[in-house]
Amino acid sequence: MTNNAKHQVHHLSTAFIFIFGALGGLLFGFDTGIISGASPLIESTFHLSIAQTSFVTSSVLIGSSIGALSIGTLSDKYGRRKMLLISALLFIAGSLLSAFATGFVSMAIARIILGLAVGGASGLTPSYLAELATTEHRGSISGMFQLMTTAGILLAYVSNIGFLHHNLLGWADWRWMLGSALIPAILLLFGSLLLPESPRYLVQNGNITEARAVLHVLRAKTNVDPDQELTNIEKIAAQDKNQGGIRELFKVAKPSVFVAVGIMLLQQLVGINSVIYYLPQVFIKGFNFPDNKAIWISVGIGVVNFLTTILATIIMDKFNRKTFLLFGSVVMALSLIIISIMSFTMSIKDAAVPTMLFIALYIFGFAISWGPIAWILIGEIFPLNVRGIGNSIGSAANWIGNFLVTQFFLSLLNLCHDKIGGPFLVFAAFAILSIFFVIFCVPETRGKSLEQIELELRKKTKVK
Ligand code: BGC
């Protein structure tokens, strides 16, 4: 077993490990982004009612909340790698089923299965990456998850445009759009068969020799001493005698649960997915844009989001996490307020272009800060024995926040006579609230090892 593990890791470069480890993010972005282009087409093929079409969109979010909530306990029990494999299988099943769906029921089932996979991957990947990374590069490496997510969103937009009205080989365009998720899903399956198990999980389960082998390979080209790291992990694991579980989570990590849920809800309540999922519709309705132009707006958003995330990933370990978060909150609050004022005071024609520019600034503000850091933090702030379940709760909070925003945004827009300023003022209020949350509640984690973060938490909660 040990030699086998060593052998497996040996042949993989660390870049491979981190890129494949983060592929769940790509599928997360792709499967949530693709539906904006595909849903009107599915609606007309299956003659769906508005309620049925909405359900096709939101069923992924239902599946994700369930997937996110269940993955943690499972990954603490069976390991991160096995769960990555199960997520990949669910991704494959969901992509196939949705591409071959024959009506509303099969499509809804397919989307729920995809949701389970997306939720599972989002609850699993951040802690898996954090556990593999060195302290020095942990921000950038955990940030790979968000980088992949934004790449997935961009790919989904491009695939929407590429396949639209092209019924290749006699198959409807939307079947190709949904089916193209199979490629990254198969890559994830392939990756999860080769990826190493997390050394921290291995230590927690008494598999010290294999943990050492994995750490030696992961740290081969770094200046970190893998044996010293192993000793530190062992020390912490010896303290975490109780196997994780919800009771243990609230006993040892109540402050972390509060921070994770707060940060994840706020990440959504600043309204990012009103833009990611609905912006073309906003421009069609609010600014009288023709459909074919509005779809290009999505691509513009996708590009700004992706490029900014690349920048964030590169500079993530150069500044404190809290500094990034505060900067992002201020940029988002200001741009949302300015857009709102413009929407109430200027004519549609005059407001269109400046609105677009400030939306780009808002996306920049999100993508440089809350986008990556919310996911990085939930991988960092939980003690080892409850890290899986803690991550789960954080990511479920993210899905619930996402569900709230996507359910209520269009109704709120309608209530405000298609003036984007209405919902955006609500989002601005949350962006302002997020400033106080960061200042008073979020701990700084940059430059500290996961073991150090855990010791500080235990000091605070006085649980040994
Ligand atoms: C959020 C997603 C969002 C994406 C946009 C992620 O961090 O959790 O809901 O769609 O960022 O890039």
C-alpha cells in the first residue's frame, strides 16, 4: 500500500495534483453557468411552464445543498480522495442524463444529481487543496478552486455561444451544451484515481507511513521539511482524539462555524450571481438590448471574472486575507451604490455604458477578494478532526445564500420596474455589512500553518 502510494505520487508533478485536485471547481462553474444559455432552449423543446423552467435551474442548487451537507462527514470518515471519485462519477452520470433527458422529470433528476456532485465537490475541494499545500503557498493553491470555477463559468458561456443553433449530428444544441460537461467530468475521474490522499487525513486515521510518503513527494521541490511537518500534524492529530461529528464540531469550533457560515452567506448576499446568472436578462429588460448582443455581455463578465481571479491567485499570499476582503467589500459597495444612483437618476440610454463599466468594477472587486478567499478560508479555519464537516456546513451556507439570491432577484427587479438600482441597493447594504463582519469576526490565517490556526482556536475555545 505504502509503496503503491509512493509510486502513484511519484509520477505526478505537483502542478498536476493541484490542477486535477481543483477540477471540481471547473465543473461547479460549468454546471451552474451553462443553464443560463440552455434553459430557454430546453423550455421550448419540452414545452415547459415557467415554474418547470425555474425548477430546472434551481434543482441544481437543491442538490448542491444536500451534496455539500453530506460530503463532510463522509470525507472525514472515508477520506477526501474516495469522495472526489464519487463526485466524479456523479458528475458523469448527471451530465449524461441531462444531455439525453427526454422531458421535465428526467431533466430535473439529472440536474439534482449534478447538484449533488457540485455540492460535494465544493464542500470537499477547498479543504483537500489546503491540506496538500505548504503554508507559504496555501492561499494561491486553495485559490485554484476559485480559478477553476471562474474558468468553468467562462467555458459555459463560450459553449453556450458556440453550440447555439448548431444541431450537430442531428442533436439539439442544448444537448451538446449540457453534454460537454462530460469532458472535465471524465478528467476528474481520471485525476481522482491518481491523486494522493490528503496526508492530514492519513495521519488522523493512523496511516503514518503513507502520510510520510505523500508529504515527501509533495514537498520534494520546496524548502519545507516533510518530517517536521509530519511531526506537527501528528501532534495535532493526537489532540484530536475524538472523531469528527456535528457535536464535536460545535464543541471545538463554534467560532469557526460562525465565521464560515457568515462569510459564505455574505459572499452570496453581495449579489454576485444576480450578475453571473442574469445579467443578459437585465440588459434585455432594463436597457432594451437585443438578445444576440446581450449574450456577449456574459462573455465579457466571464472574462473579467476569470482574469481577475488569475491575478488574485498570483498575489494571494502577498497580502493578508482580511486586507483583500476589506478592499473587495469597499469596491463592491461603492460600485453597487453608484450603479443604483445612475439607475434612478439617468435615462436608460445614458446609463447603459457606465452601468456596464461599474458592473465590471464590481466583478473585479468580488473576484479579487470574496470569490477566492471565502473558499480558501473555509478550508483553513476548522480543526483537523472536524474539517470535512465544517467545510460542508460552510459550503451548504453558500448554496443556501445562492438559492435566496437567484430566487428573489428577478422578482425584486420586477418590483422595481426593471430598475437594477432596487436589488443592487440591497446588495450594497450587504457589502457594507461585510466590512464590519471582516473587521470584527474573521481571523487572519495567512502565514500560519493549519496546525497553528487550530492551536489558536483551541486556546480561544479553551478546548484541549
Ligand atoms: C461563488 C459562486 C459564483 C462564482 C463566481 C464563487 O466563489 O461561490 O456562487 O458563481 O464565485 O465567480
